[in-house]
Amino acid sequence: MSDGIIRSLQRKSFSRRGFLVAGLGVAGAALLQACGGQEPLETATSASSASTSSSSAATSAATTTTSTGGAGTPTAESTTAAVATSAPTKPADVEHKKGGTINVAIIGEPPVTADAMFTTNFITTDITRQIYEGLFAQDSKLGPKPMLLDAFEVSEDGLTYTFKLRSGVKFHNGDTMDADDVVASLTRWGKMTGRGKQIFALMAPDGLKAADPQTVTLALTQPAGVLPVFLALYEGFITTKEVCDAIGTNKMPDDQIVGTGPFKFKEHQVDRYIKLDRFEDYSARNDEADGLAGKKVVYIDELNIIPVPNISVATSGVITGEYHFARDVDNNQLDVLKTSPGVTAIIKKPGGWICLNYNKKMGAFTDKKLRQAVSMCFDREQTLIAAYGVKELTRMDPSIAAPETIWYSQAGKDVYEKVDQEEAKKLVQESSYDGSPIRWLTTKEYLYHYNTAAYVQQQMEAIGLKVELLVSDWATVVERRAKPEVYEMLVAGLSGSWMPATQLFNDSSWPGFWESEQRDELVGKMIEESDPNKLQQTIDAYQALIYDELPIMKIGDNFSLQAIRDEVVGFDTGANDWYFWNCSLK
């Protein structure tokens, strides 16, 4: 679907409920330009030193740039505060040759290899991204662009979507994608994911149909302009009808991993590697590459994804050349990475944010007073420093959506900034807390999880609480956090790039189990609202509700640190997520 068609849709009644609600499409693209991806940092190469003067000019220009926060309110935070001395090498800048294997270090073994409908764990979603595609994909501005679609239409009343599928798209098993595959995949998405459930709650009876082999229709009972952005996210992937029928809502086994993406699954040895091959029959789009959207070409023969739970090992592995790319590296080695020949360090902004996530289904934190006590017992800045070690990679901010987005809000700032241990002690005494140990699920595979827990544990004990850290591997944390009877709290890492309506904790079944009728009402309004000022008011009310009910307590923003070797050419360091199409090996 072209930009012209999107503009045409916006001129119709769909514009009242359409892309504007999620800051999407052509109208929203300009506002989303501040939603940066990753920043390459200076490396010790001749190319970096040769471009110092141009970098200085770029830095000067960047520091005067503002992003739009909320309803047009400028925010001073720049996404390019730590710019590279040379621009990232884009695929068009180099001549690519086929061949070779790229070794990627990831933080640990995925809880499920490539089923992002089954889990929100980012290790799984990172792998899913390489193998699968959806009807839409996120472009470099985080807006949706058609991927498996030739076009789509929306009725004048905004209630019916008609999706025209691309013809001749092959699955990894050799079958050709058709409408039945899409209907089966979206049906599974609607049953298993929070965003899918939101859409299916608005769907008319028998509203999802295969009109013909290349056409899918989706009928709603009320407009949901946010649908394209939901379908552009990682869990909206398309697989075969046969796979969906075979596994239903169960975890996808490795022998059922069948997508349409540029890489196909080859082999998985637990805790050793996950191997993906170039899909020779991949049906690439013809439009220009743009983030996760557009044309994808795989030049390498194989992508070797290796669990490396120790980030110090991953960091040194990139420096020595054992790994070409590390998704997570040691924050304390930032200066070392900056000066390591042949290595580029990348700071990803806006990145994510971390919070304390309270179990609200059963146990001590069903009492709001105890949530209030813990939320005001610890210093945010000191916790961020304890978690990440490098202040340069953190930011204190109350907003659920980062300042670089159009959904920024300062509602609840007074609660976010309040730290008062004496008042916290009084709230503990007034609460129903009975002195039992508060069980905190954590892991050292994500060291910031453990560091946060260890620091906040001390502050909680200072106000009269007993805290027990239950340390395990990340896969065990993911398994146990779904069982409310086994824990009271954990750390959650969430995206700062998402529209607030799409946050994972809006799903009451997501770990933490936040039930709130007022939240559901406000999320519904965010999904439907088109007027920018009313949308901002709704976002403010939603964020104020979070700081009132305290299902979570935001600690602050974090910018992840990654590293890549220079022999990988064409890698897009500005992308919001990592991928290895449109790049090659020297």
C-alpha cells in the first residue's frame, strides 16, 4: 500500500479513527522522526578520526533539535547526545557479496525458539523477527508499512478492513501463502496475545474471513485505527494453517517453525546455538528498505545465534572476533568498546524502561498501601546506577512513553519523584503485611534485574520488610512469573517506543495481573480517539491512573548497549531492532 493510498484513507472518515490515534502513517511520520533507534559510538579507526569535524557539526545541530512530547509540547531531550564520528553504513553504501556465517551472541536460551505469540520475551521475539513476517512491518519511524500485503482498504465507517495479499509468497516448507493461512494465524494471534485479544473483542461475529485465496476481510463493531500498528509488531506473524491447526495455542515446537521471512530455521541445540539459513526462495518486496519494512536481501549463508548468559564473555567475544554482534554487552566496558579497533559500540535510544512489577492477583501486594510503601522507599537515580553501572545509559523520567515519542506525558510526576522512607514505614505498619518474606523473582542473566533487586531489597528491609531473592536462569523466571502463587514481585523491562495502549501490562493475564475497569476504558479510548488534544488528555489520565493504582513502579529509562564488528558491512546501526538482512561480511 503506497503512501498516497494512506493519505487517501486519512482524507476519508477513517481518518477520524485511523492512523493518527497511534501516530502512524504519513501524517504521523514527521512527529515520529524523534523515535530514534540505535546510535553508533566512536570507534578507534581511521574512518572515525577522519570525520571528527563533521561529527562535531552534527552534534551541534542535534543538541538544538527538540522532539514533540504529548500534544505538541517540545521536550529538550535529544536522541543524538552521543553521536558517532561517522554515519552508520547503510546497505546502499556498499557492494555486497554472498557467503559466510555471522555469529550473534544473545543473553540466554529462549523460553521458546520463535513463537512471539506464546511469550513476550525479547530473546524469542528477536529470533521470530528473522524468520517470520506479518501483514505489516515497522518502518524506521516505528509506523506500519505493508509487508505481506499488496494493498489494503478501509471502509468509510472504519469498520471493515480488506487485505489484499501478495501473490506467490512462499513459506519455508515450499507452500504458497494464501488467505486461509492468514486467517488461521490471526485467529491464533487473537486468542494468545494481549493486543490480539483487544482487537478480537471489537470484532463482529465471524468478522475474520477469507473472501478469496488472496483476500482477507476483518469486520469490527467499532473503529480500531490502531490495528495496523498492532499487526506490525513482532507477535502478528503469519505461519501456515497446518501449523496453526497442529499446535493451537500451545508452545510452538522447533519442527513447526515455518515462516515467510528471509531466514529459515535450520537447527537448535539447547544452550549451544540456533542456526538459521538464508531462504533461497524468499519473496522480497521491491520497495526501498525502511527499518523492518521494505526490501530484504540475505547475503550471508547462515546466522548462528549463540546463548551467552555472561555479558562480560559476550563483550570480550566481540572484541576478540568470536562474535560478530552482541545484543547485550557489559555497560562497564563502554569505554573499552569505544577504543577497541574494529568494533562499533551502539547505544539504542529511546530504548526501554524498567519497573518494579507487583503481583496483584494474590499475596502481599494486593494491598495498595504496601505497593505505595515500596514505591517510595528507594531512590530512582541510585537504583538506575546500581542496575546499569553507567549513568550515560540511563535517564530518570516518569513517562510510560519516552520523550522521543508523541505520546509523552508527565502525569504522575509527583508520585514518581517522591522518596520518603519514614512515610513508607508508616504505610507498612498500616498495611496488611504479616511479616512473611516477599519473594522476588530475578536472574543474573540480565544483570540489571539482579542489581536492581539487590539494591531495592536493602531499601525495603530498611522500612521493615523481609525480602527473599529467588535467583534462577531467565527461562525459569519467565516460566514462574506466570504463576501468581510463587512470587510477590519482579523487575520488568518494557519498551519506551510503544503507544501506551500497546503496553504489555494492559493485558490482565500478563505477569503482575493488573485488573482495572478504568484502565480498560482508557485503553479503549486511546485505541479509538483521533483528536490529538483529546488523545493526549486520555494518555495523561491513563498514566495518572498507573501512578494512583501502582500496578508497577517505574524506575527509569535505560539505553541498551550493543556492539558489532566492522567486518559486518551494511548493518543498520540506526534500526530500532537488530536484523541481518541487507548486510554482508567482508
